[in-house]
Amino acid sequence: MIPPGSTIGILGGGQLGRMLATSAAQLGYRCHIYAPEADSIAAEVAHAFTRAEWSDAEAMADFARACDVVTYEFENVPVTPLLALGTVPLLPHPRALETAQDRLTEKQFVQGLGGTPAPFAPVDTLAELDAAIAEIGTPGILKTRREGYDGKGQWRIQSAADADALDLPAQPLIYEGFVQFLAEFSVILCRGADGAIQFYDSARNVHEDGILALSTVPAGEPIASQIAPARELAAAVAEALGYVGVLTLEFFATEAGPVFNEMAPRVHNSGHWTIEGAVISQFENHIRAICGLPLGDPALAAKGAEMRNLIGDEAEGWLTILADPANYLHLYGKGDASPGRKMGHVTRLIL
């Protein structure tokens, strides 16, 4: 157990790190942010900040010596440099990073646990893309195997002609068949070091231009009847990884049951509603888990909740949002409200 008053290291300096640090402070912990960017919105609410490249082994080792436990706020933290952390506990285990960072590895891993992902095939050349299209069909989505989020690093392919027009990037890719789905949803769990698992209510997620726009709980049908098998898979993933902390799996609800989309070994945007809408938020439960504290109650604190992301200049409507006393506004402190950038979110409870 890592008691309050200790220092939690957070790899990554974005809004998820900011919200983790806020929850940690509530429990009496100090947070130390490590990120390569000078402008870190997480560092603004943290006790200390190390700005250094991921490859800077000396800086990483110094950071580790200042921390009692280390976690991460996004899944694209390079794994190899983390060896410089030495003996300080890193939770969740980096095997979760290794699995989630490669879409092909991730899908094969979930498939091995009995999950059903969309049809997929690795692609490194145009010839392999043509073969994947011939096998899986169109429409489909070509994605980079590594990195890419919120619709980045993805190309929708409606026909073989679309594939012929592509200038493939010089990196490993994966082609996925398009899933005819009824709705999208996520399973968010928190697993303690003792193996105990708590599940949050699954949210119905609506994406716009590849970016999460809206999450609503309860999700309703057809999602409600598919939550049990989705949770079973999520628990199997957590057990197989020896996971400690908050883990998210995203699914498509289909006529045939839940189809796995992707996993995120971290707190998740579709769980932001838990700050006000759950008895204990995903952020606090992640801190509790990595510090070996008892997990808190993930149950709804109201009849339901709705979380809407504020994308780009939507955040400039903060005064109008605050004019409704039922709104909970979260602005992340980012300076540049560029198109497609998550600037904050607003939550409403269903009482």
C-alpha cells in the first residue's frame, strides 16, 4: 500500500493526467508529471514537472527516484525507455501498453481470449491491401497499426478504386472490415492489485468525424443486453494482463452480439461522466488501485448522466453553458482551440 503523502508519477501531460492529478490531490497525494511537451495542462495542477524526451534515460531515472509509484495517462508512451524507471512500481504493467500499442497484436490477443473483433488483416504493401480487400471486402478502414487516435491515421475504403488511389505511409498498417452496428459502447472497469474488479455503467457512445462527441448512461437497448458478454471479455483481458487500474474496451453492438473495437489501458473519455455521475469516479478509482487502496463504489449517483465533449471552438460557449445551473463544466486549460481538439466537456445528471 502506498499511503497518502506519497508521490505518484504520471507519464503524459494531457487532460487525463490533469484529472488524475486532481483526484490524487483530493486523496492527499502529490503528482509528478513527465512529458516531452513544455505546455502541459497536467503539470499546471501537479506538484512537480519533468520536461524531457521519452528517450532521455537519465531524466527518466531521476523522475523515478522522486516517485513512489508511476502510471500513465495515454497508451502511446514508448515501452523500451520505461526500463529506466528501475524498481519503482509501474501500473498498469507495461505489457498492457505493448498489447494496446499495436492494433494487430491487440486484435489477435483479444481473439485468443474468445473475443470477436471486426475482420482484419495486416497490410504492408499495396499488394497486401488488395489481397485484404479481396478476402474481407469493402467497405473497410485502413489504419496505422501504431499511434493514431480520434480518427487520425485512418482511411475509409469504399471500393478497390479507393485503395488504388492511396499513397500508403511507410509504416505497418491493418485493414479492418466495416462493421454494421446498431450502437457503440464502452466497458470501463477498475481492477485492484488483489484481483477485485469493479465495473462502471456502460455508456452509449456517439462519434462525429471519428471523435467521441457524446456518452450517455444508462445506454438502453440494444446495448444493455450485450453488456454481460462484453464485461466477461473485459475481465478476461484484465486477468490475462495482470492489470491494475482502470481499463477500457470499446465495442460495437450488433445483431450477432458485441464486436470488439479497441482497448485503452487507461482512464477513458467515455468515462468522464463518472466525475459527477458515479459515487467514485474512474480517476479516483485508478489512483486507489495503483496505490493499493480499497476500490470505491462505481455505481451511478443519479438515474443517469450525459457527457458531451467540447471540440474546438465549442468551448468558447462556456458562459452559455454555465448559465444553465444543471451543467457541470470542465475546461482543460488548452490554449489553441483548433478543429478536432478536445477542449473540455460538460456533464448533466438525470435526476
